[in-house]
Amino acid sequence: MKKTAIANAIRSRFKTQVADVLSLGTQYDNHKYDNPDNTKWCRLTIKFGETIQKSVGSPAGNRDRTPGVMIAQLFCPAGSGDSELLAVADAVITAFRRVTDTGITFGTPSADVRGRNGADWQINVNCPFYADDIG
């Protein structure tokens, strides 16, 4: 799969499985977004690793694998407690834990409490993935 297709599929799954369900304002890579005051929100980042050859086959049968990680940086106002944000982290983990969708295989997500970030409290959910390209 090409990186554009991978990124679009991940964003689409996040939007339908998490952002729309939880009414979670989300900033996607390199898109304009005004952070809301006094509410939860997310910054979704997709980082790609180096594509490697996984197998050699007959003509048009070579398999290349692109690994990466999706990072959902979750924010809520500092001082408002962490239960709402932990529930959002759980929703992200549930939506992406060990599933294959649109040719992308997701691993086991992990939550990382980052703590205070300016006026916000932050939790990151890191979700590894890979996608194969046969050709």
C-alpha cells in the first residue's frame, strides 16, 4: 500500500470509530485546527518507518512492508481530572487493538500518561501498524 492510502485509511477508521462516536475534535497531520477551550480534543499523527522487503516471489509477487505508529495525543483541561481522558484512551485502544482494516494490521496499542502540557492534561495512545504491498 502507498503511504497516502495507509494514512487515509487510518484517519478514516479513527474518525468513524472514535472521533465521531465521542464528539472528539481532532487535528489531523498538517490540517488547520483551533484548539477548543475547556474541552477534550485530539491531535492524530501518523509516523512511518522504513519500508522493507519481506519476501521475493514470482513477477509481481514481491512483498514490501511499511511499518509505522499512529499516535493519538489526547488533551483535556488541566485540573479537570483524568477519568474522561482515560475513557477516550480506552476507546482508541479498543478501536485499534489487533485488528486488520483496509489492508492495515494494527498491533497492541499502549497508553502513556504524559501529564500537564501547558493548560492541558495529556495522554498519548501509541498504536503500531504495518501494511504490505505486493507487486
